[in-house]
Amino acid sequence: MLVGQRMSDLIGQTDLLRIPSLSALSGSDIYLKCEFQNPGGSIKDRAAKQLIEDAFERGELKPGMTVVEGTAGNTGIGLALVAKSYGLKMLAVMPNDQAPEKERMIALHGGELMAVDPVPFKNPNHFYHTARRIAEERSDCWWANQFENTSNARAHYLHTGPEIWQQMEGRIDTFVSVAGTGGTLGGNSKFFKEQDANIDVWLADPDGSGIYQFLKSGEYVANGGSMTEGIGIMRLVDNFRQASIDHAVNLPDQDLVTLSRYLREQDGIVLGSSSALNVAAALAAALHKGPGQRIVTFACDLGERSASKLYNEAYLKGRGLNPEPEPIEQLCERYANLGDNVLAKKWCGLE
Ligand SMILES: Cc1ncc(COP(=O)(O)O)c(C=O)c1O
């Protein structure tokens, strides 16, 4: 698209980059879909656009109304910018432990911010319940509900998946993705499996998230915590249900330090923390399965959104992480020998 009619028309059609360093290192072509190129700087712009456009279509949203959403940040930024494109207002309910970079962007886009304490999901003051309650109480508000509203996964089924399929010329061996709401994993994996049922779908899970354990045992159990934001979840939601999964890996934050530094030095790519996890899992898939594959994953957002955590030495030390990256050869050796830590389990939420 060369000329957009509104800012939100510029969402999507992002570039695909073959990562030179990791492709050479692993003998597999590892591709990165550059979602930081979206106008709001993240993959969540796509969900924001679809959520709002579908709600207009259904007659739930009218100009002048306020979009309200509980968000770790990137969805809030996307919704704030799409809201302005459509004559809407935006209220983002956000846990107050998220990176200040994202709060600032929501405010810069004219969104209103409500910061709440981070509490477990069962607490009625959780950001998700707070957003829902506000929308229930105010008739001028519409709740986007990115977890259960499947317009989110539809954005990827209709657009991201087909874009990747075309860019990869219909040849994909392995698709790797983190999951927050599961919209990205759900919509893309559904589309890819319809094109080629042999595409191997890998879920990448951080510590502190229960998805890996859920796939393994049927129970959401988490160990530890992670500095990543916007990913990992402790309950089954409708967007995640759209997913078809073949393998899952759980990787520690220390590996994100190693890979983010390696790609910065070797390739000039500054990854956000969820993107570093995607790349780590893509490398793990390459080394676990052996050379000759075509693997695709995402740079979910701008690396600068992780400046205060992943790239902050004092923060890393405070979390007990070593700011010095592990030698890449050592990490590759570990990844080549993940063995049973790679969960081989076919799971499809719609079956
Ligand atoms: C930085 C980042 N990466 C990944 C995701 C996960 O995307 P999804 O919600 O489609 O699973 C999010 C979600 O907010 C995010 O903010």
C-alpha cells in the first residue's frame, strides 16, 4: 500500500529479514518478521486495528466512544493510535510494573492511563477485571477484551499469516511464537496449518508462565518469574484456543541476555525481550531438529521498549541475572542437547 487514508492503514505489510548470524551458525534459514515496523511499534497494532474495525462492523462502536482495555502496554499503544484514526478515545488500564517506555507512548498517542497494582488474576482489582468493570458501568465505553475477543487472532489469520506465506514463497518448516493472549500464535498457526499441515509449530514460554506446563500436564503451573512483558499466561483464553501446536520450550531470561547481545553485535538488530525469546526458541528449534530448515518467528516490538530492563545492567543484576552474555557456542551446545526439555505434544484448542 502506498497511500493510506488514515494512520491505521499503515499497519501490517512488515518486512521479513533472514537473520545472517543465526542462519550461518545453525545451518537453517531463520527469518524474523519485523513487527516493530508497525506505526505503534509492535505486533499488537494488528490486533488493535482488527478489534476496532470488527466492532464498528458489528455496530458495537460509534465515533466519540471510548475504547477501554486492560493491557501490558503494546495493545494500549496500538489501540490509542487506531482509536484516533477512527474518532475514538482510549483508556488503558495497566499494571504499574510495566516498562515506563510503554506508558509514555500511550500518553503520547493521546490515550488516558489508569495504573493499577499488579495482582493475581483472581483478584477483582486485576487490570483485566478493572477494564471490564469500567466498560460495564459506562455506556460510552467499549471493552476491547483482547484475550477473549477473537478479532485479535483473526488479524493474524487474515493478514500476518498470508503475508509471511507470500514472503516465504510457501515454504516453511517451522513456525515459532511466544504467546500472551495467543492471538499471534492462534491466528498464524491456524492459517499455516491450512496451507501445509506439516508445518511444525513451536510455542516459546518464559519462566513465570504456565503454558508449557499446561501443554505438558493439563495444569497451569509456573516456576519463577521473567522480565518479559506481554507474554505468558496462567489461564486458557479464546485467542489461544485458535492455536495448533506441535512443540513447546521453556527458556530462561539469561538466554535472552545472550541472544539480544549477540544479534545486536552481529546483525545490528536490537530485540525486545519477547522477541529475544522468539529468537532463542527459533535457534533451539534449528539445533534440536538439525540443519536445512526454513524457520520463521517475530520481532514483536521495538527493542527500545526493553531498554529499562533487558538492556539495563543494574536491573539485570537486581534480578540475579548476569549482564554478560554466555558464549554463543556454549548456548548452542546446550540447545543442541535440550532433549526432553523440548515438549513434543500436538495440541489444538479447536478440536
Ligand atoms: C512485546 C509483546 N510480545 C508478544 C506479545 C504476545 O502477543 P499475543 O497477545 O498475540 O500472544 C505481546 C502482547 O501484548 C507483547 O506486548
